[in-house]
Amino acid sequence: MTARSLGKGANVPVDSPALRVELVWSPGPGVPDVDASALLLTSAGRVRDDGDFVFYNQPRHASEAVSHLGKRSADGVTSDTVAVDLRLLDSEVERVALCASADGGTFGQVPGLVLRLLDAASGSELARFGMEADTETAFICGELYLRQGQWKFRAVGQGYAAGLAGLATEFGITVDEPSSDAVPPAAAVRGPTAVPAPSASSAAPRPGKGEERLPVDMRKRLSLRKEQVAVSLRKHGAEGIVARVVLVLDASGSMSFLYTRGVVADVVERMAAIAAQLDDDGEMQAWTFASQPARLPDLRLGELPEWLRLHVRVGQVGLFRRNRRPKGLEAGQVDMRTVGIQNEEQRVIAQVRSHVARNPTPAPTLVLFFSDGGVHRNAEIEQELRAAVEEPIFWQFVGLGRSDYGVLERLDSLHGRRVDNVGFFAVDDISTVPDQELYDRILSEFPSWTTAARQAGIL
């Protein structure tokens, strides 16, 4: 492929499997900053989830096929670069949209804006496309697309006055920041409980701490759920067991839909019943994570409604709020810009391990870890969980969708561990799973681990 200057709409075949896409412009006073990004699209022209958006706050796709390499300045010009390895793209991906956004102005204020398509191995220029603009604040500059088994590049030059938020929304990216008071009531999004309440004689729920301060409907749900947790423990020969309960919530970009629908708030309320039954003080320590982990305030039963309002949230995604303060952070809230949107499970696992080591208790620790997948740090996650075998912690992972869970799906078959310290299951829609079934599945392996851990001298 010989270097070629393209007009809008022109296309050329791409023979190089590994590419660099450079956006180049001339900086100066009054010139807004320009950011390159990429969207991985299926044949339907949509992303599969928010993980298919690669930009400065999510710089690497889970497949390693697309990466944001960042900016460079030299000889009076600035460039921002995205790398694409066509060989690593998932088979469902048939287009890679190569985009740009202007931060602090419009593209009409950006002189000399050019897209350069380069062979990553040799650095040679394969094609270039010079763009002109007016009031646009976002652009689809070009696209790589698959046609009859051949990858091609097309010069697009389509602008959006609504900014990158408008562009991203068009392709299926979730960009709305959920307001803190917009979380739907948890019970409104969960399917009906199909299991009748067990009798008081079948199992005894522990008395609560602060439950009397809960709204009446929430208090009734919690009371029933505690009985169902007690039934599940009895089924597994663990009636009366005591444990510290730790909650971990995925806050990566692809989780946005589950937060805005209230699914995550409902999950937290349902897990509060496990803490109420297992933990003497009825509290849960809690973490949220995406690119980075963040410790949340402890969840106390009597403060559950306010805790859900303040801490069950995603955003502020840095795409639209970089270098801006988030609106109205309340006391104790995490600035979610510091958390990011990419999956890095191994970091929060390490942080929870460190907390447990620094704060020992006579009781074992049960970690309830919720994620919608997109797991790609398989080696690092396995290393953390293998190292945790000798620690008094059981890790129960619950998948909230149909995404790739990587090493989590294989943990039960990992050899060379003295005890099996990890459980995993996934559900398509946790809102439709009855409480009793959910508690049975979550608590199915924890009791047998406690027995094995005591025999091994871990507990």
C-alpha cells in the first residue's frame, strides 16, 4: 500500500496488520486540546458494551487489539495516537471508528488537523486525510472496516456539534451520569420472590443492629431475607457460623446500565441480609473498583437507604469531566473520576487482602465480589488468589451478565492449592433470581471452605 492523500469518503485497502492512527494539529493560543479515541463496532454498527470504547481514561481494550498511546509534541505540531492490531480484533468486530474530540473549543479553531495512517512496524505512512471543520466538537475522522475478508480504511470526516458524548451515545455507549437521588427503589427492579418465608422454627435469624431505623418496607424485606440466609446456612451445615462480610462492586464503564436501572442497589440490599446474619455487628466493609480500587464507608444496617444513595454509583467518567470538579460530592463519597472505567480486579483483590491482614479477626472473611465481566488480567488475578489461599478469606464472585469472565470461570479447576478458596457463578439477570436461590448459590461453597481451612490450619 503506497502513501496516499484521501478526500472525504475515499477508501483504500489496508494490507498492514498492525497500524498506528495519528491525529496531528498545530497547537497555539485559543486552540482547544484534541483527544483521539476509537470505537469497536459490530456489523450492527454498535458497541457490545462500554468496554469497546478506547480513550484516555480507558486506554486499552481487553483484547489488546486497540490502545490509546497518548500525545506527543515536536517541531511545532502535536499528535495523539491510537494503535490498532487487526489480528487481535474479536471476530464480532467489523469496524473500528477512529474519532476525535475538542476539549475547550470547536474543531473550527484547530488548524492543520490531519489523520495519518501508519504501518506500525515500519512507521511508513499509508494514507492521510486532511479535515476541515466549523462548530463541530467531535469527529469520526475515519474508519477501518472489513469487507469480504479485506480490511480497508475510509476517510469519513463526519462532525458532531453535540461533542463526543453525542457521538458515543449514537454507537451505544452509556454516557449519562446517574444523579445521586435518581436510584430507583430497590424492590422495583427485582423479580418476585418465589420461595415462601420459612417458619421461625426452621432457622433463627440473628437480631439486627439498627434495623429499627429502616423504612418499614425495607425492614420487612430484610427480616424475610435474613430468615432465607439462615435456611441456606442450615442446608450447608453452617447454622450459627460467624464471618466478616466484605462487599466489592464493579464500577467499570460497562456497569453503568446496571447502576442506572437500580440493579446494583438491589444487589447491595440483598447482600445486607447476609451481613446481618453472619456478622455480629451487621456491618459490611465495602470497596468499589474499575481502573483503581476505592474503599467505601462501612455499610451499617440502620444507614442502608442513605448508603445506597451516596455510594452505589458510577461516573463521573473522565471523558466528559476531565479537569473539572464533579458536581456536589457529599461527605464520604468517592470521586469516581479517580476510579476510572476499566476492569482491574487484581488491584482491589490486593487491597482487600491487605485490609484483612492489617485487621485480623477470629472469624473468617467472606468477600462478595460482583462484576459484569470484561476480565482480562487473568495472570495477575490468579496470582493474587493463589497467594490468598493461606489467608482466612473466601472469595465468592458473582457475574452479572454474559461477558467474558476469564480466569474466574476456571478457578474451581486450578490445581496446586491446599484449599479451594474461590467460588464463581454468573446469572443473565440477577433481578429475576429469587432470594432463596441466590443465597443458596452464594453460600454453597463457603461452609465447606471453612471446614477445609480449619483442617489445613488456615483458620
